[in-house]
Amino acid sequence: MGFTERLRSGTRTVGYWVVCDNPVATERIAMAGYDYVCLDAQHGLIEYRGLLAGITAIDAAGAGTAALVRVQANDQFWIGQALDAGARGIIVPMVDTVPEAEAAVAACRFPPAGRRSNGALRAGLRIGPAPTQANAEIACVVMIETAGGLRHAAEIASVPGVDALYVGPSDLRLALGGATPTDPALDAEFDAALATTLNAAKRSGKVVGIHCPDGPTAARRLADGFNFVSVANDLAHLEQTAKNHLAHALDQSH
């Protein structure tokens, strides 16, 4: 069963988030056992050559890990470029309405199902090459992270071709009125928003994912009913590990 088929079926799926343009490190991460590695082109430090190298590194790991890309915006050019580079799934940020969800789907699918342009120089070697096969194997994931997206979550989930919803917790908490992306004063409202999103997806038979700061949070979200989770990011873990080792070294020096 391929990645997108597993995702659509609701199989528990755990991924990792990459924000650094470091293909060698990305290859190592892809060998760690995650179901997918998502390269972040929206907030990450990765331009197109970095995306291409990162996706190639994930494929080279040979661990069966799928390469996903969170694109810069809900735009046909960015989505098509990431797919042409070989991404097996696209995470589309800031989707507020049904027309925006429909535009994301159309950008991910070749005609007659969508508007994706034919010219997948690398992806044709990895996915497809028949357009109908590529359409079946590409995951279109739309983010719920704004007041509008939350308000229209049920309608967005029902859009044909939307494979999954994905909660962006930082932006969603800010959209709910949080003073910071982790404002604990908004915990009750945030939990209610998560329940709304889960219920919206369930009514349409769709799956839901969420970004998580760490493994324990990811485990809790899976227990809450989320089907897939992404863990932290490489830059955060690099900093955390470096600080941890420094603290241990200083402790032992006294």
C-alpha cells in the first residue's frame, strides 16, 4: 500500500518536519523510520534547488519514507513545482474557503480532474508517469489554521480531492485570540477548535493531521483521534540537543 493510500485509509502515520536546506541530514532523517518527511517551503529555509535535493535525498534513503512539501502558498505554480520535483504529497497553508480548497485540489491533479501542467521531469520517474496514476498517488492536504478555515472546516473537508485536513496549531491559536502561538489562556478554545476540525473531517470520511512540538505531544494527539502527526523540526532539535550536551558538559566540569 502506497503512502497516499495509507493516509486516506486513516492508518496511523507519523512524519518529521524539515526546515533546513541540508540534504545529507534529511537523508539521515528519512532513514530513521518516519512514514514521511515534510520539507517546509513556507516558513523553512529552503528554496527550489533545496527542495529538489531534499526530495532526492529522501528517495535515496530507500526506507519507504514519503517526501511531502508544505508549499509557499496556495498557488498553482508553487504546487506544480513541488510535485514536478517528486513530492508525493502537498500541504497547502492558509485555506479559508471551499473555492480555495478546490483550487488546491485542481493544482495537484492533471486534467480532466484538475489543472496541473504536464511536465514532471523528475516526478515522471518516481510517480506515474500516467496522469491518472499520478492523480491517484498524490496527497492533497489543506491546512486549517485561520478563523475562516475553522468556520468552513466541514465544507472544506467535503471538497472532492481533498485527502486530509492538517491543523497548524500556532496560527490557529493566534487566530482564536492568543497573545502568543502557545498562549495557555486559549487552551479551552483551542481544544474546542480541534474537536470541530476532527468532527468536520469525520463527517466527510476524511483524515486529520496536526503539527506537534515533540514526540509525547504527537502520541497524545494520535490518542485524541488524529490520524497523522508531524514532529517538531530539524533546526529545533539541533538547538535542543546542542544545549543539552552543553549543559551536561558544564555540570561535569564543576
